[in-house]
Amino acid sequence: MTADRASGAAPAPATPKPRALSGIQPTGRFHWGNYFGAIRQYIELQPPADGASPGAAAEAYYFIADLHALTTVRDPARLRDLVRAAAIDLVALGLDPERAVLFVQSDVPEVCELTWLLMTVAPMGLLERCHAFKDKKARGLPADAGLFTYPVLMSADILAYDATVVPVGEDQVQHIEVCRDLAGAFNHLYGPVFTLPVPRLVEGGAKVPGTDGLKMSKSYDNTLDVFEDPAAQKKKIMRITTDSRPMEAPKDPETDHLFALYALVAPEEDRLRMAETYRRGGFGYGEVKKALVTAAAEHFAEARARRAALEADSERIEAILAAGATRARARAWDVLDRARRACGIDRSPHRPPPGRTS
Ligand code: TYM
């Protein structure tokens, strides 16, 4: 089939400025994997208040993926609480709603329509190879169509804002490849509608280990949470699995997940000193765990204080999310309009949402 490029589709911007976008599921409280793999990048990429900075994006969109979370959280009251807690956590950790657009995924209904358009070009085989679905199926667990088509919704999330860079942990790279494939297939059929994004990974944080050494993940029950109760966190840290080599044996810090966790939260100088202690040997893992408890508390102390203040100001969070949704919808509307026109779904009036200015 050839593209009908005379259908009124406006071309996508030729050289878009870097535009960052990412989403995070409110399926539980954020853990260190979420923070060091993704959230820290969100903050780094948000445009500075005072003009250009070499590392930052020109625009940044970050959202709480409540539609994705529906594939696991089936309790409406809990979902509402988790969405609100996620917004508070992100702002407390440094996401600045003046510099980045912070919103809730379901507040932008354009994304669901875009998902359908992409679904029509999504090969079954491609979705069958995606790991979330494949793993569940391999374990003999029932999987629903929401989980199966999860990467298509995620593709729409990214494409709806003409995002060029997607800060994520390693586990999301496959999904961004799917997004590129679907965008490419749509563009091939209908002309240059979508901008193809690239993933952005951070060194040392792309795959944060959990307390058992596997990838940190809510589903493995091996997380250390960012705003966890300190006593509960201490217990988890003291139970981190370690090997049984004798105390005097020198150890390689690079292959030890306890060290990897310590390295994330400890100041540079302490990290180097600890690496040296590992290589020398003659220390107990108990000492390292105690140092980790202290370093973690210090690392997140300021964010914890900010969180407490935000928690007491629920109107502020609601206002941030409402303003974010308006800005996000304005952008998504334009992209959806472009996609609709390109594929010939433009009979009925497609009314812009309130707040669309361009
Ligand atoms: P989610 O909610 O599972 O995870 C949010 C972010 O945290 C990263 N992450 C990790 N990074 C390093 N080490 C770990 N152990 C670790 N665990 C989690 C994830 O890579 C992710 O960046 N499908 C997405 C949410 C989503 C999305 C999007 C992301 C929906 N639409 C559009 C980007 C763009 C997810 O389930 O992330």
C-alpha cells in the first residue's frame, strides 16, 4: 500500500530539539532502581530555569502511568493513593513542575486513540516477543490483552509528544525499540508523522540490583524504597544476601551487589574508601551494611523533608497535575491530529482540548 501524502498531513518537524519524555508506573512506592535508573535522569534533563544548558533537554514531559498500572493494581482506592504519592515523590526528589511538564497518563485521552492507530500497524509477532508478556506466559500465568498490548500504549505515550529522548532503565529499552518499529511502520504507510525517539541510559544505574542480587523489582520483592520507613529499611539492608567467603579474603567490589548499592548512595570519597577495603579484605559484611544504612539515610534526607512538606499541601499537588495535563494535552492533540489526518480518520470535527494555544 502506498501513502497518500496529499491527505493534508502536516509533516513532522524535520530536526526537533531534544525533547525528553518518560513514564513511571504507580504500582507501589518508588524504589532505588526507579530513582537511580530513571528519576535521577528526569531531573538532570529538565530544562534549566535560566536558559540553555548543554546536558538538558529543551522540553521535558514526565507522567505517572496509571493506565499501565491497571494491568496490576486492581484496587481503585489504592490506585488513587499511589498516583498521588507518586506525584509527591517526584516533586520531592527534585522534579520541578515549572521546568518540566508533570502529569497523569490518563488525563491525556488522546494517547488512547493514538494507541489504536498504532495497534493497526503492530505485528502480533513483535508483541509476542516482548518480555513482560513472554515471561508471564512462560510462567504459565494468565495474561490479559492489556499486558499484551502494553508496549503499544507505551509507544503512543512517547510518540504523542514528539519525544526524541526517553530516559529509562535497561528493562525498557526493548519497548522503545518497539516504539521505533511502530512509528517507522506508520510513517512508511502514511508519511512522516512520528518522530523516532532514542532511549537514554545512565551509567551505573541502568540495572540497579535488588537485595538478592537480581534486578531490583517490585515483582521480585527485593526492593529498597526511596521513602521507606528507616527501621524497615534497616532490617532489609541487614538481610541483604552476601557470599560466605572468609572475612580475611580480599573481595572484588565490582561484582558485589551490596557494594553496588552502597556506591549509589555514598559520597564519592566514602565509596573509594570502601572499594579499597573490599580489595584489602579483613572486613565483615555487617560493617558495610551499617555504612549503607547511614549513607542511604543521608542521601535521601533532604528529599524526605521536602516530601513531608508537600504531603501537607494536597492542593498544590493537584494544581501541578492539572496544569501539567493541560500542557501535555495541547501537545498530544497536535500529534494525534497529524496522525488522524495522515491515515484518513478526519471526517468528524476533532476538537482541540481546552488550553490548546498553538
Ligand atoms: P516502571 O514503572 O517499571 O519503571 C520506571 C522506570 O524505572 C526504571 N527501573 C530501573 N532502572 C534501573 N534498575 C532497576 N532495577 C529498575 N527498575 C525499574 C525503568 O526502566 C523505568 O525507566 N513501561 C514503563 C512505564 C512507561 C514508560 C512509558 C516509560 C509507560 N509509558 C513511556 C517510558 C516512556 C514501566 O513499566 O516502568
